[in-house]
Amino acid sequence: MCTHCAMCCDGTKFAYVNVSPDEAPALAADFAISDDGGEPSFPQPCHYSVERRCEIYARRPITCRSYRCKTLSELRKELIAPEEARRRVDETLVARRAVSQLLQPGETLPLARKRRNTISSGSAPAVSDLRFMLALTALDLLVDRYFRANGETMFSRKAAGAIED
Ligand code: SF4
Ligand code: SF4
């Protein structure tokens, strides 16, 4: 399922991936590590996410090894069937593609969310801005529903969970 999705790597779900302070020095050669949030992290979209696959899968950071979104957790616990997990990913990817068509050149989803905030705090948005905001909000509702655990928001960082494999 994850190789069909990658939404926790490409900026759809997160803007940053936390890394442990112990691991940060070794990762600095491969990632733009910063301490902006009080904890070392690197930004998304991750440049190692290529065509929905992790190009450094065997040596990916601990956070990425242990992370489970809501749908993956439910699948592992057999609370949902593989078909339902795949349906959720497919539905969300359709919404993601709709947003992608409305992004500005070079704009990532984390940057698009900042733009949405700017538009919504201004006055009289253009029709194209409204279309963009609606598409992005529809995507965020699906990501909230299927991929964010209780308490996670669009501003949460990808953080380590319990390693299961
Ligand atoms: S953990 Fe969840 S969000 Fe991340 S790639 Fe897998 S299914 Fe997608
Ligand atoms: S290192 Fe791999 S698993 Fe981690 S965010 Fe980047 S592409 Fe995803």
C-alpha cells in the first residue's frame, strides 16, 4: 500500500520529519537538517521520495522506519481490509491530483497551505483562488479522515512511532 501512496513523504501529510538528536549528525550529509522546531528535522517533500518509492529505503531514518499513519495502523491491526486501505489511498490521491493542477510553478503542498492562509485572511479572493482553496480543503479533509491519528493536524511533524518490523 505505501508504495502506492507516499503521502507521508511527499508533503501531502507533513511539512517536516523529526529526527532524533542522536541520528541527526549522520543524516546531515543526506538531508537539510534544521533545529527550527526545537527538535532536529528535515523538510518535505523529501527528495528521496521518487515515484512514490523511498530511494534510500534500506537506510531511511528511524522516524520513517517506525512511522504508521492511521490507515496503515488500522490495516496492521486488521481493523480494515487491504481493499479498504487501497480505496482510501486511491480516493485521496484523486484529491491530491486535483490540487496539483492548481499549484503555482514549484509550489509544494506545505507552501500551498501557507498560500491558502494568506488568501483566506485577505479580501475578495478571485474565482481561481476559491477553486484552489476548495480543492486543498477537500484534500485536507480526506487526509484528516484517513491518514491522521487523533491529535495530529496539518501542522504536525512526522514523528517516530513504535517499530513493528
Ligand atoms: S504510512 Fe500511510 S501515509 Fe505513509 S505511505 Fe504508508 S499508507 Fe501512505
Ligand atoms: S527518507 Fe524515505 S521514507 Fe523517509 S521521508 Fe524520505 S522518502 Fe519517505
